[in-house]
Amino acid sequence: MSTMVLLREVPVPSPVHRLWAGTKMVAVFLLNLVVMLLPSWPVLGMVVAFLIVIGLVARLPLGTLPRLPWPFWALMFGAGLLNIPAGGAAVLHYVLTIMFGLIMVVTSFLIAWTTPMGEIAPALAKLGAPLRLLRVPVDEWAVVVALTLRGLPLLLDEMRILRAARRLRPKDGLVQRATDNPLVDILTAAMAVSTRRAGELGEAITARGGTGQLTAYPSSPGRRDAIALIIVAAICLAAVVVTFVR
Amino acid sequence: MAGVTVGLVVVGTVVPIAAALNLVAAVPLGLLAHRYRVRTLFTATVAAALVTFVVAGLVPAFATLSMATIGGIVGIVKRRGGGLPAVFGLSVLAGLAWSATSVGVLLVFSRTRELLFVTIRNTSEGVQRIIDKQPRLHGLSHTIGSITDLVLHWWWLYVLGGVLVGMIATAMFSWFALGSVLDRLTWLPGRDQLDAPPDDRPVAPLPVTLTRASFRYPGARTDALSEIDITISVGEFVAVVGHNGSGKSTLTRLLAGRPPTGGAVDRPGSAGLGLLGGTALVLQRPESQTLGVQVADDVVWGLPPELAERVDVESLLGEVGLDGMGTTETATLSGGQQQRLAVAAALARRPALLIADEATSMIDPDGRRDLVALLTRLPRRHPMAVVLVTHHEADAAAADRVIHLSGGRQVDRLPAWPRPARNRRRSRMGEPLLELRGVRHTYNRGTPWAATALHGVDLTVRRGEALLIVGGNGSGKSTLAWIMAGLIAPSEGRCELRDFGGARPVAKRIGAVALAFQHSRLQLQRQTVAAEIEDWGGQGTGSAAVGKALDAVGLDRAVASRSIEELSGGQAKRVVLAAIVASRPQVVVLDEPLAGLDPQGRAEVVELLARLRDSGLTLIVISHDVEDMSAVCDRTVHLRSGSIPETATQPAPAPAPTLARLDLQRPDATGGHQ
């Protein structure tokens, strides 16, 4: 059975791990934007090179990469084969599209791999600070994001148990399977469990006298973050230059 | 405040996962919109989108937003009592808005659009060329080509229509799904039982005196607590002992600041729940009261920032025996450690009164001992009082004073429940049935998160045998249970079930070995008890079989029509057992069947297991309750850090040195709800 590891930091010390969480989120946002605006060979190549460098600097082992089930690769390969009769250029173009998709996914995974989840919400609150002037409830959002990130692993666990409990039941005939709706059953059970869980969390929050501080070691951007952002901005700029100045 | 947060969390946690199944993603938000205000929905939506961005990136975050629109529409229409036409109309509007947005986004990101379109065109051309090799299919290839051209030429129209149809379909599905979800949830308590009316006196919870205090919940017909007289002053360690339903949790709530409905609770100031110098609570379930992601975060979670700065996290962690674990993730702690962490978080508020409400009931004996010892020390080291609420008489041994509760009243002592007597077996054991040879298991193999849970387990279970596997937190017991039920195929070794057809791996025959999880509620997925048992029994299980199964576990047949959510924890456990009886398995694996039960409930479950064993069922009990369970079991083996020394055919290898952090990872995250 393959279990996806979601939202777990890779526990190694590295300069990337020491960056402020907000920096990484801004960087990922910028990179995503650039890739979506200018998906061409030079730009994607640059971003891939950058991601590889980041991976090396962050000392992420190769095993970190999620292993997708083989049907996914088979499907991808199959669709690639279909492009062969259309010519070499078509195949190259297909590879570019696939790369585009993979880059979009891997960039966002980088945040989770190099950041303790506890730092995300305070960083978001800090990034959203200007919105406070517009009376946007930034702090409330941060609290909910923090609780969501905390609750996610618990929920995943419970989902696994729900699914396992389902698998342990006898398989019925086709007729019966058609008449009842397992999706709704599971959904209802999941909602009931999370409602209970949320009730307990609510009591725990009340017991602590409401919400407030989210982290014990508040971090804020420093010189390192400025350098990182300058590098990312430089790459974005380079992407624009490469595309428009020929 | 807490009520709102409750709702927020429900959705916040559910959506990022559900977003993968776009069809159902709208339902959780619909529930939220149905129950709470629009602002709650809005906050939850923002949070869900942000979390989705962190998990999966920009595009899924947008999908989350659009699903939230649908969820909001469905939930609000349902609350206002509107019907399907209203949902349809509004979802058409929302669909139009979102499809226009999608077209807009594709216009802005024109190069990405071109990239995708060229790929589609190329693939279509490739398919055409392949088809063209068969001259007879020439017409088909021409059709494919023209369809592709048509779609790509009028792409905005197709995107518009596609998104619109998708949104409407989602809305329709959510409407019906939300209906059935709401039906089931009517029984769930929605209120925060700790929420007390504001009290603006200065915080001073001690000394507190209850004079003939009674409490009746809104809508209840009898008092949960009546005529209680107690006084608690600084420096005391008081234990409150009572069984399930004796009113001890209600007493906790009175002490924490809820006003009584009869009699009086006098204290010099307000209770100040969670405030500096006020009242602090440690609750029952370890994992749901841990709010921080890292240990140190949890200690200061919820404090006002200026106060949080002054908290000496390290020394607090040292006091509860978690020194140097400040940066450990809370999810990797054992139940006992999480409870001690909760004590540290309580101490960060320098409370005058600390109440531990059944804080010991879900953790293993070692954890319990440590926690009680810690609580006993506190009144001597700080100017405070500690109240320990429990159903274990043994926990109360160190207390200065013990208050017994029964049926909502104070009593001198509790009726003693006889320990389950050693029950001799009547039927003979048969041939070997389940065999484990050299079973090893490593989670997330080959990734940086690899964690080995089992180091070579050898075990043979005979037909009709009752086997007790004793293991503490982190011994790999839940992993072993999952492997024996066939839910996980072990990374090495084999786990086989023998029957007429020879020995076959259990993983190929899921269902032959039944598994009762520690957390029974997750196993109950149908609307009513009867439907649940019928579902387990498979085809042809009628009401007679349901009745029989309920008889077998000593439940009243009238329970059959009750809703699953109405059941108490003990009842849920029995319903799972009844369902297992109905499914006629060969072997039953039970994971911590006694967790969270009071002495009466324990005695009943033990007796029930003895009956099941005598009926010829093979039982494998995994538990840390050696004393109670060994009464029914023929054999006891110990599971220690992933191996069973008693039955090992080869000496267990020394565990490979790994990073300290990885060692702490709880390998049985699968079913361990200690």
C-alpha cells in the first residue's frame, strides 16, 4: 500500500529550511506565475535548473519525490506515443506540456518539504498585515489556517481508517452496489467524525481562553530572505528577457 | 467564538483532501453555510484556499474557491428552506460567473493556453494518422479532425459551457449529499459545553465552594448533577471518581465557570478559564487538544503575544518531562506525552486551579503513572489546586481528598465491580489458523520519512484460541493489527490464513479476518444500527440476524432503529462487535477493546469476549490492559519495539540507528488513538 506523505518537512538542516516561510510562499507564487505566463523551453529550463539547485541546497534526498502510481506514467507515456505520428516537433511540444504540469506541482511541494507547518500561518498573517488597514480579519484567517494544517494529518489518518473499515466489509453483488451510494456513506461518516473532532478542538480552544499566539519562536524575514527574493526576482526577469528580447 | 471556530475547522480540514474529488468538495462548505454565518463560510473559504495553495499550488486553490461558491449556495438555500429550483437558479448564476472567470484566466495566460491547445491538436493529429492507416476508417479520422478544430476554434464557448455544466452538476449532487449528511448529524451535540457567560470580575477562581449545587442541561428531564457540596482551596490535590454518566464532566464544567442551575458556586472572582492565574483544563482526548504543530508552539498557543514572550517554554517542558523536545512535531508524540504537553500549556497560564478531566483514560499504564505523578507534584511546587477527574480508583490513591460521584450525587464510596474472574475455556483449540513468519514493515520506504514499525514478527494462532498481545504506545501494535487483517501487505515476510483451500496471504482475502479498531465510531458508517449490522453481514442479513447479533453482545434489540450518532462510546463499541458477529469471520482482531471504558464497561466487554471465545471464534486482542484481558485469553505475548521475543525464531536485530527525530515518529499512526 502506498501512502502519500503530505505536509511533512524533510528533517535536515539547510539554508532553505532556515528561510522565512513567507519568502518561500512568495517565491513559489512568483515562479508559478512566470511559468503560467511564459511556458517556453528556455523559461521552463531555467525554472527546472533553479528547482534542482534548490533541491540540492535544501539537501533533499531523491526519495523525497512522490512516487506516482504506474498507471499515471503509463497514461502519460501512451499519450506521448500518440504524438509520434504527428512528427518530432509534436513530441517535443508534448514533453514541454508535461514538464509544465510537473513544475507547477513540484514547486508547491517545495514549501511543505522545507518548512515546519507551524510557521506557515504566522507568515501568512505577516504577509497579509497591510490588509488589516482594510479591516480584513487577517488574524482570524491565520488561526484557521494554523488549525487546518494541524488538523490535516489527523484527518488523513481518520480517512485511512474509514477506508480500511470499508474494505473489511463483505463485497455485495452488483445490484446492491448500484442501489446504495458508498460515496455518500463515507462522506457522511467523515463529516460526522470531523464535526466531533471540531467540537473537541473548539472545547480545547475555549479551555485555553480563546485564540492568540500561534508559535513559540516567531520568525521574521531577514537579510537571507532578501537575497533569496532577489534571486527569484532575477529569474523571473531573466524569463521575461529571454522571451521578449531576441 | 469557539462555536465559529468549530465550524471553521470542520471545513478547513476537510476541503483540501476533498478537493481531489471535486464533486464532493462543496459538501463540507455547504454544511458550514447551513450551520453558521456567512462570515464563517468566508473565513473557511479563504483558509481552505490558502492551505490548498500550500499543499498543491495555484490552480487547485482556484478550484477550492469555486467549490466554496457552490457549497455556500447549497448550504444557505437549505437553511432558508429553499428548494431545488432555487439551488438550480443560483448555481446557474455562479456557474456563469466562474466560467467567465475561467475564460478570462485563459485569455490572460494566453501562452499556456496555446501550449495546451497545440498539444491537443498534435495528439489529435497523431490519432488521425494512426487511423488513416486503415483506409476504411478514413471518415472517422476526418470527423476527429473536424471536431478538434471546431472545439479549439470556439474554445471559449466550450470552456464556458463545460464549467457551467460542471458547476450545476456539483450543486445538484451537493444538494442531495448535504441532505443525508444533515440527517445524520442532527444527533451530534453542536454546542461547546465549556462556553460560560462572560464574568467581568477579576480572575480569582480559588477558594471555590459549591453549596447544594445542581445542574440540568437545557432540554434534559433530569439533573445531571444534584446537591453537591465541596470546597477546594489552594494547595490541595483532589480526585473526583465516578463511572460514565455519574456527572463528573458536569462537575468539571461547573468548576470551570458554567453557572449552576440550582444551588450556588461561590468564588472570590471569576473562574477565568484559560486566562492568566485562572482555571486551566486538561481534557480527555490527547490528540484533539494539542493545537500547536510543534511542541513549543503548543505551550504558548492562544496566549496574548505580550504574555507569550514571557513564558519560559524550556523550563515548563522540563517540568513535565519533555525537556529538549521543543521543536518536535506534536503529531509524533505518544498519548502520554501529549497529555503532559497539555499540562505544560496549562502551566504557561500560571493557573490557580488545574482540572484534569479524564485525562488519564486514553493513555497506557506507563503514561498514566507519569501523568498522575506529575499532577501530584504540582500543588507542592506552585500556589495552586489540582482536581483530577477519573474513573480509575487507582489514580486517586495519591490525592489529599477523594470525592465519589454516582448518578449525579456525592456518595461515600462507589459500588465495587468485581474484577472479571478467570474464565476457563470450555471448547478445545484446533489446528493452526493464522501464521505470521518474519513479518517486517517499514512505512514510507525509501523516503526521508521511512519509519520501521515491525522488525520480524513470528506468530502462530490456533483455531479457537484467544491470544493477548501486550504492547505499549509505539510498539507497532496497530501496524501488526492492520497486517493481520490484511489491510497492509508487510514489506517482508508473510502473514497467511489457513483453510480448506490451503494457506493464502491475508492481504488477498480482506474480510476473512475482522478488525475492531480502537476508535469504534470510524467503523460505523451507516445511518442506523440495523443498517450497519446488515451491511457487515452481507447479502441476506435480515432483521432476525440483526436481532441475534445484538443479543450476542448484550444490547437491547430496540437499539437497532437508533441512529449511529446517538450511541455512547461504550455502545458504539458493542455495535461494532455485534456487526463482527454478524459477518461470521474466522478470526477477530481487537485493538484496545477496553480503551476509554469505565470499570463496569470493561467487565462487560471482557465477559462478552469470553462468550465469543466459547462460541468457537478465534480472538486476537491487542491491548495494554494486561490484568483485565488475561482473564479471557489463553496465551499472552509481548510486542516490544516491533518484535515478539517469546515466539521469535531468530534473535531480533538491533534497531538501526536513525535520526533522533525519525525515531520519535509514531509508527502506528494508522489506528493509534491513545
